[in-house]
Amino acid sequence: MSERGALRARLELLAREIAKFGVVGGVGLVVNIGASNLLWRYTDIPTVRAGLLATLIAVFGNYLGFRYWTYRDRDKSGRTRELTLFLLFSAVGAVIESGVLYTATYGFGWNSPVQSNVFKIIGIGIATMFRFWSYRTWVFKALPEARPRPGGAHPADAASDATSGAPADADADPSDGPVRVAGGFLEQRRAERLPRVEADPVRR
């Protein structure tokens, strides 16, 4: 593939990722704003605290959407580490979001319902840019690309040989027949060699 084609493919993948992230984030925005307004209207919780509580509600819903839809093809090992980093970066985003609302409410006295909603949305927008960068870089890490070893052997074959003690197939005769590979692109197992069918001799 040419460099231009590779760049176009990467941009298409990024565009799809942004679209999926935006869908999950949009749902989270509705949950966040809805919960904030319910708390502001029907409880005596201060404006910023109510907004922070609504953010935490939306964060847990966002994790499910990101893990099982937006980034479902990313590395799933180390789930404890993933969740810890997700909560850490989500907390930083919540500080950014609440900081904007706090500045507007207590710094400038802009605390009417409309003003609170406007600055809540502004804070969410700024925090979302940080979350997108941090989630895709540190939380939902991409799987490493599989690179074939010299001779056409897959890297996973070497790992399976080392753990099972089986001899490598590097010296196998390619004339033994076609090779069938089980598994997907990133989960290939050991190559399974199909037997060669010998033609019956023609009787004279």
C-alpha cells in the first residue's frame, strides 16, 4: 500500500473512532445535563456539587459505551489497570468541567438556570477533548500490529513453540501442500498444514 493510501486508511479509522466517541459522548451529555437540571431544580445541593454528581453518573455510562462499542477491538488485558486509568482521567475531566462551572457561578455570579447550563456545556466540551486524547492514548490501548517473521512464520507461532516445546516449522517442505491458518488477523494460531493428495497412477 502506498503512503497516500496508508494515510487515507488511518484517517478513515480515526474518523470512525471520533464518530463513535461522539455518539457515546452525546448520550453522556444528555444524561449529564438532564441529571444536573433535576438536581438543581428538585434538591438543595449547591450548583457545582450537583453538576459534579451528574458528571459522575454520566461517566459510568460512558465507560460501558466506550469499552463495549467504541473501543471494543482494543486490548482487553489488564482490565483493572484500564478501569483505574479511566477513573483517573475521568476525574481530571470532571475537575476541568466543574472548574468552568465554578468560575462562572462564584467568580462572575452567573448562576441563573440558563447560564449554569451554558457553562456546564462549555465545561463538558473542554473536558471531552482531554478525555478523547487520554482514553485513546492511555486507557483503551491499541493492540500491536502483527509482523510476520522472516520465512513467513507468524510471531504467535514462535510463542506457541516456546511454551509447548514443539519444533519450529521453518524447515518444512513447502511442497507438502497448502497451509491453512486458523483464527483471525490478530488471533492466529499455529498453521495447520493440509495433506497433499497424490494422484492415482494411470493403469495401462
